[in-house]
Amino acid sequence: MSRYRLSPTPAQEAALAEHCAHARFVWNLAVEQHAHWKPGRKSAPGFAEQCRQLTEARAAFGWLAAGSIVVQQQALKDFAQAMANFFGGTHRKPTWRRRGRSEGFRIVAVKADQVRRLSRNTGEVKIPKVGWVRFRWSRAVPGGVKSYRITRDAAGRWHVAFAAVPKPVPAPATGEAVGVDRGVAASAALSTGQLLTAPGLREPEARRLLRLQRRLARARRGSHRRAKVKAAIARLKARQSDRRKDWVEKTSTELARRFDVIAVEDLKIRNMTRSAKGTVEQPGTNVRQKAGLNRAILAAGWGRLVTRLEDKAPGRVVKINPAYTSQTCNACGHRAPDNRESQAVFRCVACGHRADADVNAACNLRDTAVGRTVAARGGSPSGGPVNREPQRDLLLVG
Ligand SMILES: [Zn+2]
């Protein structure tokens, strides 16, 4: 996704807001249907059924029919994706969308001539029922745009984000594999021993955010001052999220370029490993300060990183069942829940191997991907030492 600042005219802004209202209406309808659903009842309507209902709703409500069907259908599709993410365990359950907060809509089936450049700094995009809307051409628009999303942030700024599947990055053809594990203390750990940290806010920015949040708590509801403080908070948060997105792009490209095989844990079964790693609520003592930042990374960044890796290294990403990867010694294969010196440090009770806990897990992911370890197979504890090359990179950390 690359995001550009949109500069609609006042009339266009009204039309965009109308699209947002329709998308919100349809989304909230879907939320409501799912809220009524309880275990044991007939399943809540899926995407296809909801589309049929949308057709009926459009026939009944003139104002809905006057809007764009693409906008409304995509809202349903987004909702279906949000539910899938929720069941996948990567996201929270989708909730009501409220007016004025993270509003937006998506347009799909975009044709090549619907995005064009006008001058060095200006481009325009053709939006259904709105017309050509200008945007700041702040960087190259990716080729082959298939869809885009229009959003209005809490500060009232409009953006367009073009989605194009990034071109695959050529594999280095060295046969080298890497394991990437979600970190507890860092954002991600590589089996090479490298620890990666997604950028957040800088120290002065974090202090400013805290100050603004305190000010917000004191500001009177509905006051002009409150709106201003809210907008300032939204800008800081947007900056933070931009930096993380940027980090995901760079990190995924680098991994795809450096390694032939990239092993990550399978998110669908990640809850199984949660207790082994310690939960976010009960982290080890020395990771508590970073838990807040990490929670956000875990929620959004990690899923995005894996998606991007699959885009850029198609067929080279291996998803591994993460069970036991954090309990198994990468040096001797011994598996025990007490193979931990602390949350951050792995120490094998059998062979004494000591390493960064996340790096040890990343090594297990890598070795499972290339099929040369007992890790994660949940096999017999008697599985003795296996023949393996020296884990030089592991000895350098911890
Ligand atoms: Zn060991």
C-alpha cells in the first residue's frame, strides 16, 4: 500500500463522505447480523447471502441505491475479511464503525486509465460517482493498481492508498533458509541471531503523545479544544503506523532478497504457543516496558509482514506449526517447558545450550522448514541429539 494525500474540492468531499456513510451503514448492518448470532443458532449470513440482502436493501432504500454498489459490496467483503482475521486469531472481532472515526471505502476493478499523472506533484484518480479527484504525487504510484482505498482520518484529511501486488523479489539461489519468529523483547528474531525492532514513536514524540492524552482527558466534551487535541493525537498515531508499515516493506524485501526459504510460524495455530511464550498480560519482568509496543506489532505488523513475505517471495515462505518451537533446544533437540532461564533467555536443561529465546525459536522454525530437526514435531522426548552442523550464530548471542 502506498498512501497519498487526496485534495478533493468541497463538492467532491461531500460525495466522498456519502460513500463513507454507505460503507459504514452496510458494515454496521453486517456487525449487527453477527451480533445476533449465538452458538447453536443457524450460522450468520456469509458474504454471498449478504450480497443478496444488499440488493434487497438497495431496492428498499433510495438513498442507498443512489450510491455506488462497488463501495457497498466492498464494505461487505472487508467485513468478511475482518471476520476471517478474527477467527484466524490475528485480529479482534470487528465492531461498529462510528461516524468521523476511521472512515473509508474501497474501490476495486480499477482500470489503468483511471489513475493518471497531471504534473510533477499532482495526480488524479477517477472515483465512481465522484469524478476525477486530485492527489499529491508524493512518490511513484505502483504499476498495475488493482484497487484502492479512500480514507478520512480523525484529523479530517483524505488519503488514497493504491494496492498493487508487489513484484516478486528474485531469490538469491544460495539454498539458505531463515527462521523468523515474533519476538517478545524485539519485534522479530531471525535464526541468524539478528533481532529486528519495528520503529515506533521517538522519545520526544512519545512524551508529547502522553501529554496530549492527558490534555484530552481534561478537555470538555464537544469543545473546540478537544477536537484540536484529538486531531494532534491522530497525527502522531498516523506517523507511528506509517513508520511500521515502512518497516514491514523494507524488512520483507530484505528477507526475500537474502534467503531462499523463509520459515514463519503458522498464525492460525499461534494461540497454542502463547502460553509457552508467556502472554502479553504476563510477560517476563524485563519485557514489560516493551509489551505495549509489541502488542501493537503482534496485532497488525506481524500479519502484514507475513502477507508481504508471501507477495515478495511466492512459494518460498513455509508456515510452521509453532507448537514447541519455544520449548525445544535447537542444539540438542531436548524439549521441556522449563527450558527457560527467563522470558528472554533460553537455557537447555539437558545440554546447557543458552541463547536468546526468540532466536532459538527462530532456529527451530528454520530447521523444521528444511526438515532437519525434532523441533515442533511434538515427538518423543527420548529423541536424542541429532547430527547437525555447529550453530555458530547461536553461540554469538545470549
Ligand atoms: Zn539442549
